[in-house]
Amino acid sequence: DAKTTQPPSMDCAEGRAANLPCNHSTISGNEYVYWYRQIHSQGPQYIIHGLKNNETNEMASLIITEDRKSSTLILPHATLRDTAVYYCIVRANNAGNMLTFGGGTRLMVKP
Amino acid sequence: DAGVTQSPTHLIKTRGQQVTLRCSPISGHKSVSWYQQVLGQGPQFIFQYYEKEERGRGNFPDRFSARQFPNYSSELNVNALLLGDSALYLCASSLVEGISGNTIYFGEGSWLTVV
């Protein structure tokens, strides 16, 4: 799986949009971008995934650049409960169900 | 519907002992994976099972073993426990393996402390 690079930490004001960047410059054509988050002491929670097109669900939006070398997870209206470590993962179609987690971004949402 | 359930939630073992952790996947999910998360790090892949067959193994010693039962539940066994095995052990399940429409869901984990 391609390596991802994320900033180790970010702050966001409550109610504002949180934009979490991820670089995956070595991504291959068949690799998807997945985002998970982990709130302290809990299991990772699936957020969203995409291949080429931008995606949106009830939790977040995923913006993937045209060259697919980077992406941004957007939480449109961050709340205190969104404070967590956010992991960006690229996953190949032939990787079975193995996810390779990096260090993630620790997002702190402040009042 | 229940999510991925794991038991026990917390346990303490002594060095050299053996431990068995249990996982029930989401109903209808046939693939189960196990991960180890040491404090301060991201989860690391240990095993994947699909239809009761081992489909992938991470870089863990042979002291770690697992199996999947006909009802798709799974057990992770760790023998000869070391202090370094202290971690959160996560189970994840998915409907099938591979990508298409295949989201992987995690349980809340089992906290293992080795003393």
C-alpha cells in the first residue's frame, strides 16, 4: 500500500469546518483512499472512502485531487465530539482486508 | 444491528501465560481481521480470515495464532505472553474481502495488560 503523510496535529474551532490534508504521492491507479478516526480508547470508526471522484456522506466530504496525489477530509461543522485521531489510508484492491495505519492527525476541536 | 463485538474488554495476564480473545463480526460478515495497537501508535495488522481460511498475516511471531469458526466468529490466541504484548487488540469485520462495496468495521477492542 502507498505511504501517506499527514500533519501530526491540527486545531479547529467548534462550528467551523475542519480540513484534514493527506499526501499520497505514490498512490497507484487501483488504490482507494480511506479515512478512519479513533476517539480516545475506542476502536477506529470508518468515515468515508473514494477512488477518483469526490465523495460526501452524512459524516464528511472527501476531496481527491485530479492527479490523486493528495486528498482532504472535510468535517463541515466540527463539534467537540469530533476531537480524535484521523487516519488517512490508501488500500489496493488486492490487499485483502489489511489496512496500513500511519501516525494520523490528532484533531483538537476547541470551544 | 449489533456491531463488531469483542470480549473480554479488559484483562490482565502474567508474563508467560496464554490469552484468548474473542470476536463476533457484524451479522452477515464473512471476513474478520485482527489488529494490535500499542499505546501511542496506529493499529498494526496481525491476521485476516475469510470463509474460515487465513488470507493474510502481518509481521508477528508464531506465538500469535487465530482461527475462524463456521459462524464466522474468531479467536486470537497469544502464547508465552511478553510485557510488550500489552496493547489494545482490535477485531474488524467486512462483508467480503477486497474493495468493491467493502467497508471494514472495527470493534471497541480488548485491552490486554501483561505484568
